[in-house]
Amino acid sequence: MKQKIGTDLVLAAAMLTIISAAFSAGLGYIAFDRYLVYAFAAEAYSFAAIAGFLVVGILSIVGAVFGIIAGRFMLNRENVNFSMLGVILLLVSAFGNYITLSFYGYVQYGFMEVAMFCEITILVFSLLSAMFLTKSKAEFI
């Protein structure tokens, strides 16, 4: 009986997805922290001025949860469709965060630089993971 030799592309895709999810979770934590700081600091900030932090936090945490679960499925080589969905949700959350931050214009809060670093990392790693995943789709159960 001939054994099927697996490639390391699935492992690379899983690791890149989990790293992207970690960056997304970190960005979500920072966004929730900024929201709480500005919400309870003073009444100088209205809800409309800081709502973007809440949106970024929610998008990032949801993307991170799906990304971590997708990375686990990739490591076990199960359910390629859900794995790809997790990677796509990470990409959508990164684009959604960029649109939200551009709309609210958080340059004056010093948040945009950190967020852009995380978003670029999430985008690059998720795109690489999606490419590796489509290349090694036949290895999944």
C-alpha cells in the first residue's frame, strides 16, 4: 500500500492563518481598549466619534475566531471549505477595518499606524494562506 505524501503547504497555510488571526485578535483588543478609554475618560468624546473603535474591535475579534478555527481545521486536514471561509473572513475583516478607520479618520488618536501594520500583515499572510490552501486542496479529507 502506497502512502500519500503530504506537502508542507498545508502546514504553512495553517501557520500563516493562525498568525493572521493572532494579529487580528491583537488589533481587536487594542481597539476595544481604545474604545473603553475614550468612552469613560471624559464627556468630550461623543459616541459617534469613537464608534469606529467598537466596529474595528468586533470585526477583528470575529475574524480572529474564525481564523483560529480555520487554522485548526487546516492542521487536521479537515473541511477545506470551512478553512477557506476562515481565511476569507480574515481578509474581509482587514478590509472592513481599513474602511472603518478611513471613514472615522483616527490619525489624531495615534491608532492608525498600529492598525495599518496589523492590517497589512493580516492581508499578506491571509492571501499567502489562501494561495497555499488552494494549491494543496487535494490533501484534505
